[in-house]
Amino acid sequence: MLEPFSGWWHKRGMDEEQLVQGLRSQDPVAVQELVVSHGDRLFRSACLLCGDQAEAQDLVQETLLQAVRSGPRFRGCSSVYTWLHGILLNLTRHYHRDRKRMVYDEELARQEPAPPDEYPSRLDVELITGALGEALGGLSGPHREVLILRFYEDMKIHEIASHLGISNGTVKSRLHYAIAEMQRRLPCETNLFGACGTEEKAKR
Amino acid sequence: MNCRGFKHRLYEYLDGTLSRAAQVGAERHLSGCAACRQALRQERQIAQSFSDKFQRTTESLHLPPEVQRRVLAALASQRGARGQEQGIVFSWGRLAWPLALAASVLLLLAGVFFFARGPRPQTVLPQPQLAGGGVLVELSYVVPTYTFRQESGFVIDALIYQTNVINERLPAELTRLK
């Protein structure tokens, strides 16, 4: 029995050009392909950027929705993933800005604990409270962005500069500071960088 | 290239984005500088460690399937809303041609009607009386003719005005009527 053409196309996967064309025409198959091919990577990057799995899920969902809405205007100057990541970064910055403004209500704090389903998952807890999460959380947003773009997204210096709209020198300076800060913040027993932090090294 | 210059370009060296000349200079410096070789090795280890740690921490994370469902549902609703807007525009579009045609026909008929009535028969003032008491009268009038024909899918129309002139001799009895 013959399969519908769209299903056959989706099974084979789209190349970047087909995906861009599909997004411009807001083809549901292309949107599905976008989520399937980039969703997980984007979600992981969002988790590292904001340190919270539930927030990361919301951020990625909003990123994809914005991408679908602005798909017809996508000029294809960068790769689809870089474009998506740019949207995610903007949303993450807003998220961090909003969190800074958040005022904790004592009444809410005294309320009964949430049901088990609403607790963050084990991975979430690990990500937030783990050594890496804590160290990342201690960095400022710009330093965290540069670190993640460099070592998770595997971007070159000039690519990071272009992505963030800053100079190569600023990228290198932030990266240098972020690495030093991570080495300082990560406790010796969980430091996976082969040795203890630079301060520990200096003491020895 | 000295140590300071190499450390300044260390990231570009790792990225392989140095110019050819700078690359050669960096290689030459590295071959003779143990401290910079150590710095390079350390930078590679740091990069590898960060990369491994980030990958390990996040590799079990997957975007929940409901996100895909929500995005596709939002797209469907957006397309539905746009489809409705297009429907309204389309219905007007369907009416546009008949309306334009009707307006053209009305204008044409108005033109024909106006010109049919417009150029009224012109009566030339009575000429001097002829012998026998009669008057020579020259009467001119316009006859509009509207024609149309079809050529290779197009309808070509034409409005032609023909002026007719009549020269008549009015008998003497009629000239006395006024």
C-alpha cells in the first residue's frame, strides 16, 4: 500500500534547505521535523542556561512557537539551530531578568507542599543542586552564556561573538573569567577537570 | 611570535581560525616554548572536561512530547485563523470580477445613452427663400453604432458615430407655420 507523500518525506528526514522552505510556508511536517531534530539539543542547552528543567521546557516551547510564528521571515543567514538558539538566548535573558524582580511571598512559602507530581524530577534536582549546576548558577548570565556556547554548543570564538553581538576580545575575556570562576567554585571532590581549582593548585 | 602573542591567540589557534602566517608563527613558537605547549595542553583538557561534563549531565534529558503537541496545535490554530481571514478576502475576490464587469457595462451603457441623446440634430437656420416660396433646410444628425467582436479570447468593442446630413426643401406652406 502506498504511503502518503508527506509521510514518506518526513520519514527520510529533511535537509536544512527543505526545513527552511517548510518553515517559511509553515508546513506542519517541517515544524514536526524542527522539534524532532532540534528539540532535545535545545532543551539541554536551555537546562544549562537556566538550571531548571520546568523553566527550560517552557523556554523551549516558547522558542519553538516564536520560530513557527516568525518562520516566514527567516532569511536563512544562519543555520536553523543557531537561529533557534538566538531566540532561546533572548527568552532566557528575559527569564533571568524577571526572576531578579521576583518577590517571594511569605504566605506562599507557608503553604502546604506541592503534590509529588509537581516536584522536579530527579534529573532536575541533580541539575539544580549538583556541583555543576551550583557552579553554573554562580556565574553571571553573560559568563554562563559564553561558557555553554563554547563547551556545549562547540562554537568557535568568532561564532560566539557573532551570536551574542559582542567582540572577539569580549568573548575571550568572559570565557577566561568563566573558566577560572568554575574552577574556583567546583569543589575538589567533584572537580572533573583533572585537578582541583586554580587556588588549590596555587596553595600546593 | 612571543609567549604573550601566543596566549593572546590561543583560542583562535585551538579553533584553527588563525591566518596562515599567524599559524606558522604559532607553530614555530610552540616548537621552542615548553610553557606555551603546557598552556595549550591544559586548555585542551579544560575544553574536553567541560564538554564531557555538560554532555554527561544533559544526555538523559529529552524534550517532553507534549511540547511538540502544543507547538503543532498552536500552528494548526494559527493556520486556521489565517485560513478564515483568507476566506473573507477570497469571497471578496470572487465578487471582484463580476462587480468590475457590471460597473464596466453600466459605464458603457451610460456612455451610449448619453451620446445617443447628446449630439442633438442640428438645424441649420433657414436659408434665404428660394424661388416659389420654399426654404432650403440642411439637417445633420449623429447615429451612434456600438459593435463588438471576439478575437482570441478577448472581446473588442467599438463605438462609432456617423454624421448624416439631409438637405431638404421645405415647402412655402410649412415655413409660414411659425
